[in-house]
Amino acid sequence: MFFFFDLRKMISINNKLRQAVVGIAGLGGLGSAVAVALARSNIGKLIIADFDTVDAGNLNRQQYFVDQVGKVKVDAMIENLKRINPDVKVKAHQQKLNPDNIGEIFAGANVIAECFDKAEEKQMLVETVLTRMDKPIIVSVSGLAGYGNSNEITTRRISNRLILVGDGKNGIDSGQPLTAARVGIAASHQANAIVEVIVDGIKG
Amino acid sequence: METLKINGVEKQFPSGQLPTTVAELLQLLNINTATVVAEIDGQIIEREKFAETQLSKGQNIELIRFVPGG
């Protein structure tokens, strides 16, 4: 009986994830890991956006491979996602995001993951989504540089449309490096928060 | 004294010395306007309106600050 109950619950969770559309803004350390986690979670559709190409220096923390260096990031990520879960629909945009194209690129998204590097771009995306789009919840990250202090990275609900992940203080501007494990912790917080809002809605 | 609630903490200002705008408050707190999302009483204030958005005592202000890295 317990098994039966769990199976029903699993099916219900899977159905909600299958119907969901998630936008991922930026495919660096955060975005590439969020995309992989959501693909493995059998998400319905991902809208991925990044203007950049894979650089050798990205491989210490981003979910690409040595033979993908030089490739356009969205193309490399489509390849990797297809190999992980071909059932996930992926719409890719190789372009830089700005306040005038964000609404169009992420139209139909239930949730948007802010996975940018620069503080100004994080600000721009969060402000744009909250002021110019009516629907999507945004899950943003501030403070993930360095190593150790795993438990300082938290997930906080700021409002009914904004969730903030991170330690709130450790930026790369403080001279700290980005390391795979700590970036991965933040990305997993982000992906986990996205799964939660898709399945249960935003908790107040 | 007049107060503003900033990120859940009451901050007191001597009467008449409440910052008049969001921009003035951020300057007082030494926060770069390019890296903060501001919310007053649940309403997001666009960055380009920081200088013209007036503050009044008793408001609940959330300042969401971003540091680089991703």
C-alpha cells in the first residue's frame, strides 16, 4: 500500500514537471547545472539563452566537455541535454538578453532561473521579469564564490514571485574564485526551488 | 524620530532627516544602484525611478543586493 501511494505521488509530481516550462538565463556554472538537473527531473520544456561559446576555462565548473571547447554554448547544451533526456523539449536563443527581448524570449515560462555572472545583469533580469512580465516566478542567485561554508548558501522566498539563493555576500569581486562544488550547491538550490514551485506552488 | 523598515530591521532617522528618495537612501547606505532591486511595501521600484521615488516614514523597504558570480 505504501508503495502504491508513493507511486501515485511520483506520477503526480512527474505530470506537473512534464507540463512545466522553465527559462534559463545564462548557461555558465549555474545555468548549465540547472539545465542538467531539470532535464534529469524530466521537465517538459527548457528555454535556454546565452550568447557565448564554451571556453577551456569554463570546464572547471560548467557542464560541458573538452571536445566542446569553441562551440556555441546553447548548441553544446542541446547536445548534452539530448544525451541525458531526449524527451525534454529545448528552445535555444543564442543572444544577449536585455529589457526589451526578455519578455519575448521567455514567453510561456512558468519559472525563470537567473544564472548570470555580472551583478548588473542579475539586477536587470530580476527587475525586468518582476515589472514587465505578469506571470513567471524568478529564482535568482547572489553570493556563491569561494569554497567551503556550504551551509551559508540558502534559499529564501523574498516575495510571491521572487526566490533568492546564495550567501548574499561572496562575489567574485571579492577576489574569490568560482569552484565547481560551491557553484554546484547554489545551482542545486536553484533547481530544487524550481522543482518545488512547479509541484507545490510558491509557499508564503 | 522617524523610521523606515529596511530588510526587516527598523532604521531610525532624526525628525526631518529621513532620506527623501530611494536614490538618497541607497547613497546613505553606500549601495551601488546598478546592483540592487528595490521593493517598497511590496511594490518593485524600477532602477530608473530611484531618484524620483519619494520615501515616507513607516515604509517597508526590501533591498535585494546582487554580487557577481554565476
